[in-house]
Amino acid sequence: LFNEELRNTVGGSSCKNGPRQDANGNPLCPAVGRIRHIGSLFDSSNDPTGGLPITANSEVAGLAGGFGWVLQLDDGPPKDLKIDQVEVDSTTPLMLVIPYPQGTSFTITAHGAYCTPSSTHSCTEQFALVDSVAHVRHSQGNTYYFDTTTNLLYVRIIQFPQTFTGDDVYSSTAMWHLWDLDTPNTKSWDPSLYALDRYSFNGITLPKFSYGNYLQIVADCVESSVSGHCAVTPTYVEPEVCPAGYIQVSYDKCCTSAASIDCYDMTAPPRKSPTASPTFGSNSNLVLNPGFENANNGLENWYANSGTAEINTAEKHSGDRSVLCKDRTATWMGVQQSMTGRLQANTRYTVSCWAKLKNSGSATLKLSLRIEDDNGPHWRNVSGNINNNSWTKVEGEIFVDVTGTLTNVYMYAEGPATGVEYWVDDFSAVLVP
């Protein structure tokens, strides 16, 4: 919903049952914008219509997963966009992409309906700005990214419960997370077994939308003469969804050629998300997929916080592979994993990884934690010198110091100068007794 006045015409002066056109041939439910899958395969050269029409009756249905949907409105980017009646399974991420003018800032909030906040249930969740598309795609759904190169806003659309935006399923206090179809309902007065509405028939279970809860995107931009829209519509730049050497062959897949079987797709195999918290012993490594050895997806649980993180089989400290961090335009860019739910507040851990330089003789590598609490984010790290001759272990102790509630904690490698490429392998985080 981006224009309340326009929406209120549905069933009256527009988008009603009966003829599709008036006596003069004008459409009775005219398009006010378009939405389509992102990527060159669906651009104007391949689809001159620009995608499916958005009308006053602005309901949209389509394939989730893949690289995402791009929304463009004829009167300009929306200043206040509300998204409700969401039906999206958390195992097939849906990315919404909207062009906005340079310099736009955003406030993005999830709102529960009929909600009273308490220590176990929250009513709103404000999304955090992160630094890459991958970070949004693999997040818990409460993040966004604005690419200042392409002027595209990326938000992951997830289905959250009707009457709250955070619960105590995975924490002692109310906290946002990804809800799947089997997440239990935690409101004692509600007879529903599950947090999300669902429909089951003959062994098949599908998500079912709720009324009243919604996601709101508020854009701080100069308003145009058309109320509710930004004055400037940026020239749309189609983002490159495939890496070098691949072409887009479908909404969710890139291959080396249209007929090739050398492909990858962006829709992860179905699984519950978040996965059930594993049980860790006092000497257990708390890093998931620490050596990138997952046979189906070496980057499972990992993503590039910016730049590129690429599985590499030529160089490795152990096993069959490592990760090469490249395309780095700032020192903090590297491979990252969320440690939320596994690292605890005000607790000390021994952290380590192995690293080797590719295109520089020596450099300092940092293994860092981004810790988010009631005072916002702060950083702690250990560091060591690495080289291009041999693998070097970077190791030390980090105390996860927290004021109030620990909201999120992330582990990532960083440090070498801009443009320096390096391999990392065998990450570890172990509780200090």
C-alpha cells in the first residue's frame, strides 16, 4: 500500500467487477507501476512491458526465492510503503528491490497487530542498515541495504506473526528471528499451536497471511508534486546478479551458458530457518561450517559483508577448500558469520582462524566481533601478521562485553589494505573455562 486515496477507489471508480475498459477504451484498472524479477533476463530488451502491472488493487503474487523482485512506480519511488498480507515461506527468501534517489535515508519497521509489549513479546522491530545484498539475503529478515552505486534499496520480505514481532523462543527476552511454519505459538491466551497462520491439506502445509500486521518502509526524500512519491526517479541500473563467466538463465539461476549444467541457484534447499540451536559442549567450536567444507554449499552460514567471498580449492589450510576474500574497497571487508545465539553476553572466548595472503607480501589480519547491545554496535578483535608464503594462525581471547541486552554478534575477518586479497580457513570460537 503506497497511496491510501488510490487504494480506496478499488471497487468504486477503479478495479471493480465487470468490464475492463470504459466506453472510450480506457482501462478501468490502469497500471500505476510495474514489478518483475530482477536481472538482465527480465529487462526491457527481453520484456518491453516492464513486468506485471501494479494497480490500485496492489496485490502481488509470484515466485519467491531467486534474485528478487524490483518495484517501479510511474509517479516515482514511494515515500511510505506498507506491505501486508505476506505469505512467504522462510526457506525461500524473497528480496524486494526499489530504486531510490541518491542520498535517501530509510526507516524500516515491522509492526504487530493488536499487540501489547512485554518482556516476552515485542510489538515493533526496526530494521538495521547493513553493508551488502548478501547480508540482507542471509539475515534474520530485519536488515536492509542501500546500494549507492545502483541506487537500489534491498529488503528481505518475511512473514512474521500477526500479534508480535519478537518472542522468547530462542532467547530469555523478546527477540526478532525468522519464523518457520513449525515455530510454536508463545502467547498463552492464543489457542493457535503455531506462531504463523498456516493452511494444511492432504499432507501439504502452506503459509497463510494474517490481517493487521505489516512492514513499513519510510523514505526520507524530497517529495514530488505527486503526494507520497520522491521528486527524483533515478535512472534504473540493472544490477549484475551473476558472477563473471556466468549468465542468468532463470529468475533464480546462473549458468556458464543457457544449455550448461555448470550452474548455481540462489534458492537454498528447503530447511527450517533458523535451524534448531545445536547443543555445544564447553570445548566445542561455536562457529558453524568453520572450514567451508559443506559439500552442497561451502559458504553455508557465511557471507561477504562486502566485496566478494569465493570458495577456493587451490589453497586451503585443511580439508578441500578455503575462502578467498577479494574485490575489497575498504579494510573491513571480508567473510562474516552471525554468532547470535551462540556467543553469550559478558563471556570470554578464544577465537582463531588461519589466513594467507594472495597478492601482497605481508599484512595484519584482524579477527573481529561486532557486538550490538543497548548502546548500539561496538567492536572487539584480535590480530596477527600474515604473509603469502604459508598459512598463519591468528588467535586470541575476546570478551563479549554487553550493556543491557545482547542483540546481535557477528564474527568476520578484516584488516589488510584495500585491494589486498587473502584466503581464510578453519575459524574457531571456544568458551574460555
